[in-house]
Amino acid sequence: MKLYELTEQFLALQDLVYDPEVDDQVLQDTMDGLWGEIEEKADGYAKIIKGMQGDIEALKAEENRLVARRKALENRQQALKSNLEANMREIGKTKFKTALFSFNIQKNGGLQPLVIDGLLEDIPGKYLVPQSPVPNNEAIRKLLDEKQVDWAHLEPRGESLRIR
């Protein structure tokens, strides 16, 4: 029987509890059988969930391993490129071609880097971007622990299924 069918039967059983014509022993036997089936289904669900959880952890570990390998390769690539550039600059040969590749040290594209040397107060207002104030959630939580306010409240915590 499917879990949703068991749930429907359980809800129907709740209606039977209020029916005076239903024998107590029949009601108890039905409840025991239904709970047993629901518990078996829950065990099946838990096995699947735990199996998936193991797969997820293995995938995360593999992701971490691949990210570390990618970063190591990127770092090695950058080191080789920096070494080649430094040697080209050292000998003064900043542009040449080989049978396979062309090499050229050139200026980067895009906007020229900008550095603000002074204080923000020294910059005229038309060169500043106005920022909206942001609520300090930590301070508001502390305030709500002490008293109620009209402009904020705490929502109830959510619930979730935990399988151990």
C-alpha cells in the first residue's frame, strides 16, 4: 500500500474513533495494523533518504577533491605564465612568434585601475553613490527579547523531519 493511501486510511480511522457502533477491539486492531504499515513505510523512506544522504556526501567530497585539483592546476598555470613573462621582460624580448604560438606582453584592456587616496569626506557629493540604510538584525533581535515593538516581530521557527 502506498503512503498516501495509508494516510487516507489513518484519517478515516480518526473518524471511526467517534463512531459509537465500532467495537473497541476492532478499533484497536485496526490502529495497530495501520501504525505497523505506516512505520514500515517510514522505515523504507528512511532507508532511501539515508542512502541518498550517503551519495550526497560522496558527491560533495568528490566536488571538493575536483575543486582542489582545479585550483592546483590554475596556480601551476599562473606560475608558469608569470615565470615566462618575467624571463621575457628580463631579456627585453616582449614580442615574438614561434612555429606554434605568438607571444606578446601588452597592457590589459578595460578601465584603468582607480585608487582613492583621500578620505570619503574629501570627495564631492556628486561623486558618491548614496546607500540605503540596512536593518541591524542582531540588535533588533536583542530588543525583541526585551520588549515588543510595532515595526518588527519574530516568526515561529520552522519544522522539519529529522531521521536518526
